[in-house]
Amino acid sequence: MDNKVDKMDNIEILKETPTELEIKIEDESHGVCNALRHILMEDENVEYAVYNIDHPLTGKPVMTIKTTGSNPKEALKKAAEKLKSDSLDFKQLIEDNL
């Protein structure tokens, strides 16, 4: 699937190999990308996770995930689920204390 562009909602796959995934994420900012990157780097199977936004006003984040042999899509899905869970926990904490 390398060099094939595949679109899913607001994620565009730019490059995919068995151990590397490069995606463009529409309508997101540093906040979500940095949080995902941080969670991905906690995964022992992730060699590196980086993102770049070419222009702060018009650029779209491009994230690259490189694994040590595991499926990078699965690592991304796992990180997204953790981010969702952490966000819901934080929301509940705010609601309980305000």
C-alpha cells in the first residue's frame, strides 16, 4: 500500500509499510498531535512518533509512526483509545470538582 493515498474521515494515509505509518490529520492542532505523540512514545513497540505542521495557520499536521516490528496502525488506534479514555477521565474530574 506504499505510496497509495487512502482517506478515512479526517485522516489521510500518505505512506504505509509494515512498520511505518505517515498520516495527515485534518482539523487538528498541536494539542491532539502532541498528546498522541506522547502516548505513542510510551508504547515499547514504537521506535519513534513525530509530527510536523508546516505552517501554523494553514498547515495540516503530518504524523509519522515507526515501530520495531508491530503494526503502526494498531499502535495509533491503541494510543487514540487511551487519549479518549484520559480525556473522559479528565472531563469527569472537572465536572466532579466544579
